Amino acid sequence: MFKNLFELSGYLLWYISILLLVIGIIVQLIYRKSSLFKWGITYFFFLLSMEASSVLLYVFGITVNTMYLRSISPFVSFSFIMYLYLNFFYKIDKKRIIVFLLISLLPLLIQFNTGHNPISYQSYDRMIYSMFLMALSMRDIYLIIAGKVSYSKLRLFLGNAILLFYSFETLVSIPSNFLLNGEQDLVLWIWSLRAIVLQCYYVALIIFIKNSGRISSSFLLDSR
């Protein structure tokens, strides 16, 4: 009985994630004058499509190899966050950003080449992308605290949210094979904890985008 209740709570967390993403899209439509509207609405629609596809596969009992999605999804999220920092915060030329993101495809391509057998799967690409975003958010937090960029509580809030989520993602990506093939009673606890951290991340993104149109554009500058 306890196991069934635990599994039910896991599915509930799944649906809550979808609900949060829908709320996020609605919030962005309401505050569409924000300079981050196009970035945010596109990112949230991508996240929603990933979550919804997983639910639909489960509901209709469709069995497919989702290992490739496990690699594509981290890269796309990595690209969105990197674009936010490089374009909106650091004002780097878009051509240079595109070149950087193309180079960043390398871990994903290597992962594809090594195969996606669920028995031997290891998400090294997810770990690399997560660690990079950890380092990026830590650097930005340092720049804000040290006064080397225009101070913004909202930007600092976002940086901490990204740091928290991708620190957890890094930890989860290390034993990825165990989390896919290990004892269900144990791994469900970890996946449920990840779902809660993920939802906190979604809420942080919603708050950030909702308030981004209300403040001065100075928070986007890389230096004073």
C-alpha cells in the first residue's frame, strides 16, 4: 500500500510540473511586454512538450526508447540558459553565441555515437552541460555580489535557482545508470526529490520572467 501511495505521489508531482509550465506560459502571455517574452515562451513550450510527451507515452502504454530525448533535452535547456546569459546579460554578439552553441553540440554528438542502450546508458553529456551551467551561475552570482555588474535582486535570484537545480542535476547524472536500472523503491525517492527541485526551478523561472519587464534594463549589463 505504501509503495502504491508513493508511486501515486510521483505521478502527482509529474502532473504538477505540467501545470506549472502551463501557468508559466499564461503568465508570460499576460506580461508579454517583457523583453524576455520570446525567449521565455519558447523555452516553456519546449519544457511543456517534453513533460507532456512523457505523460502521453505512459498513459497510452507506448514503449519507446527515450534515451535520445534524455540527451536532447539537456542540450536544448543548456542552449536556452546560455542564450539568456550571453545575449541578455553579457550582450555578446549573436553570431559568437551561435558558434559557441554549435561547438557545445560536441558532448551530445559523442553521446549519440556511444549508443543509448538503457542497460549501459550513462548521461555524461547531461553532466557536462549541468556542470557548465553551475559554473556560469556561480560566476554571475560572484560578479553581482562583488559589484562588478549592475546589482539586481532578480538576476541574483535567478542565478541561485539555476545553481540549485543544476547542482542537483549534476549529482543525479553521475549515477544515471543506477537511477534507470536500480531498485525501484530506492530510485523513486531520488526521482521524486528531483521533481520537487525541478518544480522550484520552474517557479523561479516564472517569477523571474514575470518581474523582468518591471525593472530597469540596467540589470542586463555585464559591467558598470
